[in-house]
Amino acid sequence: MDNPFVMQAAQCLFDGAPADALRIARMGMTLAGDAPALLEIAAESALQLGDDAGAADCLQRLVALDPSDAAACSNLGIALERLGHPDAAEAAYRQSLAHQPDAAGTHSNLGVLLTDLHREAEAEACFRQALALQPDFPRARMNLGQLLLAQGRFTEGWPLHEGRLAEHADAASSPDPIASAGLRHWQGESLAGKSIIVLPEQGLGDEIQFCRYLPWLKAQGAAQVTLVCRPSQTALLQTLAGPDTVISQADALPRLAAHDYWTVLLSLPLHAGTTLETIPADVPYLHPDPARVARLAPLLAGNGLKVGLVWRGNPQHSNDAERSLPGLEVLAPLWAIPGVRFFSLQKDAGPLPPGLPLTDLAPAIADFADSAALLAQLDLLISIDSAPAHLAGALGVPCWLLLPAWKTDWRWLHGRDDSPWYPGMRLFRQTQRGDWREPVGKLVETLMASKPTRSADEQDQMGRSTEPC
């Protein structure tokens, strides 16, 4: 007879109620022991709820019951990786593959882990094996594409990176308004006399980085180029050359049908044939609003080197715990540098600790156009990998970027302390996961060794000092 706890828990999981499924599965195990079906349901429910420790516990018990359970071993690898146990996660993935060597998903997951461990040749082999087993596997294509892009292998990397679009399409559960409007996905066809709408993709920083391709897109002969963006960036992106119209997402739906084609920002480098040598890196390509600059100028009035700070990103970002600083105390060595004035551009930081030489500009920031007006009056921005860093780069404001060792974003490439995307940017990388002391120490030494100053005339004109070097 079927276990009633299994049936009830499975139904709850199917109905999208993982908390109820987990509760029932645990009750069943309390009364009837570690039934494999209950452990599977409990593990899946815990994973959906973000309880990686609970999932790992159930999966370890499941694997102990049957070490040849490839699916349980693979899921255990996922949970252990999320818990920060990469060696144990690798062992679990390899145990899974020993029993199910044709599992493309496990090869791809192992490849992601090896990428994060900087074992790139092994990671590439895993992704290619996943694609050999399942050529239409979008996630493996995307993962391999990002690995190649991080290595500067753009020619092969950009087409593979398009796998992300199929991955997102597979995950969609609601009707596609683009398909309903009858638009065609632009694949590089002639745009002469045609209209195209460019949609935002991924994060706010991605929009800022890749909107630089709009002048190139317009140059392909399109009669109408419309750029859609998030509301917080509409005023800022209206300073961009290239699009005929810049509209907010809220205004996009009724305008879709007026276009022949659609595309997304991160596909434009592919169609432009971008290589490391041909990245369009002329800055500035975004510009501050003079009226906002004048209105906000009193907040930054005074002498001394003006340095902005951003130490936290969006907490919803999948790697935010690694890329964000644990707190302002990490930057404490900066406070001892003479002749420097620090300004916080950190939104949603709450009250700043008292006694710091730090002026809070966050109350003056309503959107990215305000951020641009403030950044344009700074000598330097010190930031974690977040949208304000991209904005500084797009404005031509020098930016020193603090990068994590774990899951460093592909766009910063490997082994570089500069960025071909932003000529005024310098990269300060962690060498040990979670340890910010070394990159912050190098940053402080560099700042102390080269502190540019601006003349009174330059300040009056709100000109920018030379880049710290």
C-alpha cells in the first residue's frame, strides 16, 4: 500500500506548497523512518524553500541508503555547493556521474563549480561533454559561453551565450506578449527601413554597459530604434545617442506591435561581431543633466579629493553575499588618508555610523540621472560590482572596482586589473574568497600614492581631475 505521507507530501509539492510538503514528509519520517520517497520530497521542498542545510541533510541520508542514486548525489552536490563546501560538492557530482555518466545536467553543474574554483580547462571539458550528450541544452551553452567570454574568446563565446534566451524562455510560465504582437526576433537581418525595439535584460548594470551598442544598431539603417528600460533609468538613457525613442517598461507593451523586430541588449555584441579589440569603449556615452548637476553641486562643495563609495549591491542578486562588503568597517583604512573627502552613494544603507568622514548623498538620489549628476562631480568612485560602477564607467568617471574571488562576473575577464569596457576603470581583486583585506589594502596604497587635485577653475566648471593611477 502506498505510504499516505508520501502521497500527501507529493501532492503539496505538486501544488506549489513546499512548506506543507516538507512538514508532512518530516512527520512521516518521524513515524515511519527514512523512507527514500519521503527523503526525496523533503530534500526538494527544502531546496525550493532555500533551506540548503536541510536539503543536504536529507540528501546525505538518501545517499547513505543508496550510494548509486545518481539523482540524489547530484542534488547533494547542488546543496553542498550552495553551503560553501566546494570539495564535498565536487565529490558528490563525481559520484553521481560514476553511476549516470550520460547526465548532461550534472556535467554542466560540475562545470560551473570547476569554473568557480578557477579550474577552467576542466570546466570547459564538462560543458562540452554536456553539449555532446545534449546539443540543445541551453544552460550548458550559456555556461560555456560565459566561460569563454571571461577568457576573452568572444568569437565562440557570444553565440553560445545566446543559450540564456532559451533557458529563460523555457522557464517562462506566462504568455509571451512579444509573440502575441507578431514581432520577429532579430537575428542580424538587414534593418534598412525597418523598426526594432530593444528590450532590457538582466540587471541595471547590464543595461548601462550594453546600451553603448545603440549607436551601432541605428547605423545599421533602421528607420526606428526604440530602447526600453527600467523606470529608474529612463531619464539617464535619454542622454544616449542612437535610439530614436527611449521609453520605460510601463509604456512598452502598447508599442510592441509598431515594430518589425525585437532584440535584447546583451545580444547586440554578437551581431556587432565584437572582439576584445573592437569593444566600443568611447566614453562618455551617457551624460549628466546640467540642471541636476547645478542643483546638486552644493552637496559636494569644498576642496579636497572627492571620492564616492558604494559597498553593497542588490540583495536579490545571486552572488550578492560574495560581491558586497560585509560592512563599512572593511573600508576603515580609507578614513586615515589625508586630503580626501568621502561621499556615500549607497542607496538603502540606512543611517550611517556616526563619526565617519563620509557625507551621505543617498537622500538626494531619486533615479540614475541623479546618480549621474553626482558622479560627474567626483574625482573617483570606489565600488563593488554593482550598477553605479557601470554608470561611472559610462560617464567617464574613474572607478576602482572591488571584485570577489568567488563567481567573479565574466565581463571583468580573467587576470586583468583593467577593463576594455571602461578605460577609466581599475580592478582590485580578492585572492582569497571572503577576504577583502588584501584588495582594500592595495586600493588604499594606490590612493595614497596618487591623489589628484582639481584647480578652482576646474571645480567651477565641474571638470574632472585626471584619473588616479
